[in-house]
Amino acid sequence: MTLREFLGLFIAFIWMSTVAVGIVTFFLLYSFSVLLDAMASYFNIPALNFFSFSAAVSALYILIRYLTTGRRDQGHGLQFINRELRSLNVFKKKVKVSWPDDWVASNTKVVRFGLDQSVNVRVEVRCLGELLTSSVLFEQSELQVIFPAKKAGEYTVSVWVEGREVRSSPWTRYVLSGAPDRALCRVAGPWGAERGTVVPVGAESQSNLEIRDSFGNVVNCSRTDCDDVEIEIKSTTGAPESSYEKSICITSRASSITLSAKFQSVGAYIILVNYRGFKLARTQILVLESTTISEVEVTLKDIANYSWNNYYTANLIKLSGEELSKPKSVYIYLKAKQLIVKEYYFKFIPRRIVSFKINPKVILRITEQNVMRICQTDFEGSDTVVRGDSVLSLAAAHCLMISKRLGGTESFSEKREHFYKALSGHHEAKSHKHVKITLVIQRPSVFDSTFRATRYFLESDWARLFYISFDGEPGQDQGGLRREWMELVGRYIFDPRNEMFVPIEDGGHGLQPNPFPPSHIKLKHYRLAGKLVGKCLYESSCGKTYRLHLNAQLAKSFLTQIIGIDVPHTMLAADAPNLYESKVKYIMENSVDDLDLSFTQEEVKAGNRITVELCPGGSNKVVTESNKMDYIFLLAKYLMVTRVQKQVEAFIEGVHTLVPSELLTLWDEGELELLICGIRQYNLQELKAKHEIVGFCTIRFRKVLKWFWEALSHFSNEDMARFVQFVTGSSLLPPGGWSELSPLLQISLGGDKGSLPTSHTCFNLLVLPEAESYEELERVLLLAIREGSEGFLIV
């Protein structure tokens, strides 16, 4: 017998033996099913018929699988049969499951399985195919699986015990959108902007109302929702009700409600959109003839060029909230960056009366026929009012200019993308190249070495990609060193201990330039700080991989000056809350006759106490009931603007090296801070290591504390910021994170069952209630941090 014949016979024998194993298994299972069937008939037990049928089907399934795939598998045939038997649902481990009471979107859901901690368990939860971060808790022979359920859609839960998937796994459930949340419902489109929109006569203006739940999920609309929507239209120029039509209908996909209005007469109209009694939008509609709109658009194309013909005439009747005794003839110039109101002496000597930045927060509102009010949304009672035949065209031109600058965007994410695109285009137009340039930085003197390395940089050099090399270190910068460098230099600049930026009041959070910096800090250093902020914004416009942020909490008044608009005195409440409550608010609400105040402010400069006059002759001017508001305005202006004017101007000059001023005017102060600093990240593992327990840590306290950490692990960044604000009084941690909180976050157990947690922000103390379950603790925590100060204690 040859070797070839021997191998052929051997392979045939192996194949026949494996087939025989499959056939024998089939007949054994089939015989078992026949036996069960006979027992069901003899003993009259119908349930056995099901097992008989299952055994027969299982036998046929295994035979087919074995003949088609089993022979190609490695291993003994019995191993294949054992594996296939285990894969059948009827042979899987059965686990008792307790599902949540409802499947409406919520912060988390908890699914309970009848398993104890002695077994090896693996759990996977997916939402729309995406793997979620889930947590597992064992309590009293029960496995609790906790997972986020904020997003509406399909969820699958899979469980493995000892490496084998349990019976019926994976389970599929659908999370539904919750009840509409009026605060999160949004009017998308031109009606969503307070500044207004321009519409031709006879044309239809439309916007969409998006109904959302508390987690931002879109709620499908119905006719009932249409009944809950109300559109109010009022003509401010005296047009009759017959001059406009309005309608409300559902879109084809029922994902939003279409709001529309048509206007037949030239004029200004105010539109109010209410949903279930809650005001969602208020906007101004400026209706002009099509030819007039075309003329305005032609004017805007050449508006950057100063022209004696490019002005609007009007009569000034109120200036910064003060009524004029006699209307004054003025000329209003609409330029690329400013709206300027001028008068002319002897018809040829110009004098600027007032000017406004071209900014979405500056609104030109038609209040009645030929009357226009110029206002900043932060200033109440300080409007400038003019009257003239051309004010409607002027308001339309301003509205079109702002809309063009914003690129038709309204939401923060849309404005950000438009800003990044416009900023990149600005540098491309200047032929700036985003190519590498090496900076050698000394880590111990990161700010000084950065100043030396960039001292002679041109604007085109600042637009290049910085390649960071730390002196004496072998690291190669692939983006990580650049981010580390920006983190280090930003931490130095905005650390109050380095005296470049300080809070307006001791213990405050918002930073502004130091009004009395030490002698070694010059204006050039503030100019560098501004360039670094501009660098962060520019690098972020080049793509996500280049994105840079600063870890700093800037004063709202400082951010407002960067944008380029006036600072209202009310911002002192945010930047210096203690001073505002103890002095400013007290003066506004009480008599000042017995306070013996003058128009002065005491300061500490170089260790010496000095007195600064808030106005010429301020030391001799007494604060009275009649002039106390003037005193408050001057005090606020001095603290937030006047005393830091040179430093702020140097800083803004640095920012403008990379970011033109007209792009900064797209933002308000909150949006600009988010753009510069990004979404703050909070390290939960660091908090677990850097906190203090107050009181005796009982078994009950340990359980509640375990639930507390679990709840925090499922908080979104927004909820985590609210939590930090709730406990410390500020959503921003010190540059060093949780470890630099003074004192460290303290946690105690003291609340009654079912009560809300309380906090003492002066001591960074959180008092947790004795919750009965994880769900209850999470519920009261979210209620406390989301609902403000009502119903719980913040000291």
C-alpha cells in the first residue's frame, strides 16, 4: 500500500467517524424526544410535549451545523456538540430580571438581575449600537446595572455569566422622549433672534418650533402641541391687523411645528411666540419694499468706505436714557465696526455724540412710526432714541449687517463653526501659512521663556503652528507638548499669586488684569497674554486636533470689554458679589444721608492706602439720595473699566493680532468664555482621593457614599459643573483641580430620608440625605443642583 492510499483511507476513516458521532447524537436526542412524547401521552403531562419538540429540533439543528461547519472546527466532535448545546437558548442559564418602572428618558436607568457577587459577570449596554459606560453594583444577592439613559432610542442589554451569555440575552428596550420641557424648546430660524429679520412686502416669513424634553430629545409633535402654541403679532408703526396673516402647522415628519406670517404693509412688527404660556421668542420683523431692500444691500457692500453720502439724518430726542429738552439734528453713520451718531457745528465741524459697536447685543428697535430706540440688552433705562423718516431703512441695514456677520447662524455650535471658518479665511486672505515653527521653552520659567521666544514674532509667525520643545527634554511634539505648554503658561498668567490677573475683590472668582501690578509686570506682558488667547482661538479654527483652551475664569466685565461693548454696572454683582451685596445693593435700597460718602474709592497700591476720585472734585462731592445712582455708575465703571484700562487695551491689542475685532463681536461674554476655556473637565478619580469625610463613617454612610460616587460617574459635564457650583459656589475649580480647594470638599451624612442634599459653600461642605436606594439619591441630587436654591440650603 502506498503512502497516498494510506492517507486517503485515514482521512476517510476520520470523516466517517465524525459523521457517525453526529448521527449517533441525532438519534440519541431523537430517541429522547420520542421517550418524552410517550411519557406525555401515558402520564397525560402536556408540558412534556414542548420538551419533546425542543429536543427533536435541537437534534436536527446540531446535525446540520455539525455536517456543515463542525468538521472544519478544530477539536473533538464532542466539544463541538457541547458548545452548540450551550448556544441554544433552552440550555442557557436563566436569570431573574427586574426592569425599570418606565422607559422614559432619564439621567440613568437601573436593571436588576438575580445574581450574587460570587459569579463572574460581564455586562454590556449599548444605545443605538454605541457602547455605553455602565456600572455594576452587588447588593443582597442582586446585581444592579446602572447606565445612562438620556438619549431616546434603542438600547440593548447583554449579560454573560462565567463567560456564557445568559438566557434571552441580549434584551432590547426602547427609551422614549420625555414630556416637553418649555425651557429647552427652541424657535429655530429668523424668529429665534431678538435682533429681528428683514422681509419684503407680501413675502412669507417662517421659523420652526422644536419641542424637546429635559434632555434635549426631540418630541414628536401632534395637533395638541399646535393648540399649545400662540403667535402674537403687533405693529409698532400703526398697521392694521388686516395687514398680516399667521399660521401654525406640523411639518411632514412631525419633528417640529412650522410658524409662518405674511405681511402686506411696510413697517415694523413685533412677534411673540408662546408655548404653554412660556415665552420662547420675541423678535422684530422689518417689512420693506423689495426695491428698498435691494438699495440697502447695495449700500452695505461699500459700507467699509467712509463716504459723506453714507449717512442717515434724524432728530436725537433721548441720549443714554436722558431726555433732551430740545430735539437735536444728528447724522447717523453705519460703518463696518461702529454705529456713530454725530452733530455738526456750523454745518461743517463734526462732533461725535455717541457710538455703538456693531454687535448682536446692540439692537435697533422701531417703537413707533419713525421712532427708533438704540439699546444694549444689558443696559436698562439707558437707551438712545432718534426720530426720522429713514430710521426703518437704518434698522434694516443694521439687521442685515449683523445677519451677514453671523452667517445666518443662531445656536452656539453654528456660530462657533461660522467663527472658525471666518477666522481661517481671514488668515488665508493674508497668505498666512500654518506651518511649523519651533519654540524652545524652559519649563521652570515658562512665561518668561515664552516671551523671549516670541518677542520678535510678526503676525504671520503667530499664525504658524508652534512646535514646542522643552529645554533639556527629549520629547517630540505631536500635539501633546503644545497643549501642555499652553496649560502651563495659562496657569502662570491667570494664577492670582503671580499678580498679573487678580479678582476684583478678595476671594472672588472672576479675574481681570491687576490694576496695580508689580514693577516687573509691564504692558508688553499683557499684550503677550492677549496674543496667547488669540492663539487658542486661531488654533481651534484649524481643526479639532489643534484645539487649545485656557483653564481660567475671567471676569464678565473683562470679557465684555474684549467683545467691545460697554460694561453695565450690574455686572459688579457677578464679578464682586460681596461688594455688590454689602455696599452697592444697600445704597440702592436704603437712604445714604447718614453714610457720609463722597465720590471717592479707597485703594491699596504698593502697600499704601490711597484715595481715588471717581470724578473731578469727587472728594468734595457728597453722595445724596438724588445722585447715589451716579455714584454707583462711577464706582462700577472705575472698578471694572477705568483702573484697568491700559492693561485691557494692551491685552485686546494682543488678541487682535490673530482675531479681528469684528469676529469677536459675534459673541456675548458667556459664549466667549466657553470658546476660550472650552467645556470644563472634572476628574472624579481625583475627587475620590482628595476629599474629607465629616463625622463617623457608619455602614449606612458607606452605602450612601457608594451610591453618591456612582451617581457622579454618570453626570454630564453640565451637571458636574452645576454640582461644583452647588458645593463650592463656583463652577470652576482652581488651576490645580480638587486638591487645591481650600478647604477640601467635605462630605457628611445628615439629611432625613427623602430630603434634598444641602451645601455650605463657605466650607465646601456637602450634606447627603439618608436615601433608601440609588435611584432616590440620584433623583434628589439632580433636583438639588438643577433647581437652584429653592427647597434646600446653600450657605
